Amino acid sequence: MKRVTVFGGSQTREGEPDYQAAMLLGQLLGQAGFTVLTGGYIGTMEAVSRGAAEVGGQVIGVTCDQIEAWRAVRPNRWVQQEMRYATLRERMFALIDESDAVVAMPGGPGTLAEVAVLWNHLLTNSVAPRPFVLVGPGWRHTLEQFYTAFDAYIPDAQRRWLSFASDVRAAVQLLLDANHAQ
């Protein structure tokens, strides 16, 4: 396992707890020797990129024309290599296809879409199996509500694709454990 994609929201700002957690995640991934892939822009993407870059880790920003046409934003300054696509759809699939593992931090509709698409692709064998870790109590609560509301539609075998971590340190430990098991 070499490349870890991190999904997460664009709304968190420097100094906020979620930004600090994402920056720590980037630091821990960089120190462990992982190349980090993010959406390349602001919020969680910036924090993870910054954390990894500041400890000497490799940072790839996966960007797209549609986002920059929608919002006045450019790749963050910690992106060392840019993979650019025309559409949001191409960007999302590149983040999935180029990863050996994925970590999802808190986020909004875009992060939820990324989580749902990867989960569906894992359970249908559309992508190679890989660790998929959701960080924080929000994800656990959200998915438990989903399981409860749609229990008959989500067998245990489909739930096993998701791992939950209480914080970023626990998430990185899950990745390291999976890496050693390979």
C-alpha cells in the first residue's frame, strides 16, 4: 500500500478542530511513507496536504475544471503534483482508481457521494479491494442510521467493506495494520 486518498469537506478552516485533525492525518500519513491524494483545494484537502508536505510526504492534488468554474479556487500551495481532469466525475473516479486505501474525514454532500460511490464499487467488485476507513463519530452515526432504516437492503457482507475509526490516529493504525497484513 503506497497511495492513500483522503476525502473530506471543503468547509473547515485553519484553527478549527476538524482542520487540525486533518492536518494531523496528513502528518501521520506522510511520516508513515504514504503518498497522499486529496481533491487538492481548500478545507480538509488543504489541511491533509499541508500536514503531509510539512513532514516531507508526497502530495498529489486531484483537481478539475468544473470545480474551478463553479468556485473561485485554485489548488492549495502544498500540492506537489497535480492530476487535472475536466469533470467532477472524472476527478472522483481518479481519487478512487489511484488509491490503495481511502480515508474519509467529515464532510458534506460531496464527501458523502465519494463514500457511497467507493462503497458501491467495492461491494460490486468494480474496484480492487482496499482499506476504507471512515473517521469520527458522525460517520458511524450516519451509517448506523442507514443500516437501521434499510436493514434488509444492506447485508453484513456489504457492511464489512467499511471500517470506522474514532480519530485520525486510529485510522492510520488501521492502515498500518492492513499494510503489514499484506
